[in-house]
Amino acid sequence: MSKTNKRQAIIEAAIRLLAEGGGEALTASALADRAGVSKANVFHHFARLDDIVLAAFEAFLMGMPSMEPPPGMALRDWLMALGADTTASMDADPALSGAYFGFVAKARTDAHLREKLAELAMRARGQFEAALAELAPDSFSEAERKALAELILITGDGLALHRHLFPDQIESQAAAWARFVDVICAREVQP
């Protein structure tokens, strides 16, 4: 197995363990066993077990196609794509959403994890602010863009949570996200 493949196998094993058993399930022994590598190999690739999960969520969140909208995209289209990417990811890999919520629960009592999660959230907010500035440059002040970026982040997390807990409520979740988008776009200045 190549170095890149081992690293990816470790990340995927961590996600599965968190999804199945929460933070308590993520031990070096269980992770090494699930990934098919030695414990030494786990720590060769990552300094801490939680760094593995952070790497996975960073790749997931920052790698969503809608995080960087193409130039000229309409604000409404970008926001709808952001919601669609979020729900599609939850639907495609329920273990990922389970791992995310297991990780968040663990971060409540771990200051290091909270700090790292806050850094990732700050990067996401920055991406959202940049997208708002690019897609609707005359619609919102800088302070409004900051507040909207925070709101998009929080609402996206809520959408992910509801999709994870209530997968049978797809229609109402989609309708709620569309209404959220309508409220934001009501102020958009048309070119």
C-alpha cells in the first residue's frame, strides 16, 4: 500500500469508527486494525488521533464544489448548490455524518479539538464571505457579509444535522433551505 493510500485508509477507518461508536471508539489499536496498518504507521502519518478526523473533515468541507463558486454564478444558484452539496454528502455517506457528529460531541470536552474545529469553521466562513463579495458585490455591506457567512455556516450545520437525524424529511429540509436562500437573495441587487 502506498504512503498516500495508507494515509487515506487511516482517515476512512477513523470516520467509520467514529460513525459506529462515537469518540470512545477511536483508539489507536482499533484504528490500526480497521485500516490494516500498524499503530506506528498511524502515528507516522498523524501526530494525534484527532488530527486524522480533522484532516477528513477539512477535505470534505473545503472540497465541496460549491465552496468556490465559478465567476458569474448567481447568488441564488450558489446557495442552492451549497445546500445540495451538503445533503448529497450526507446521503451518499451516512457514516460521514455520523462521524462528524461524533467528532463534534468529542470536541465539546477537548479544547484542542474545539480550537481546530474553530479554525476550520473560520476558513469556511472566509470562503462564504468571499463568495458573497464576488457573487453579490453591491448587495451587502462588509458587516452584512460577515453576518451572512456566519448564518450560512450555522444553517448548513443545521441542515446536515437534520438530514442525519431525519432522513425521511427530505422535502421539508429542501423547502426550508430554499426559503433560507429566498430570504438572503431578497436583498440581492440585480446587475
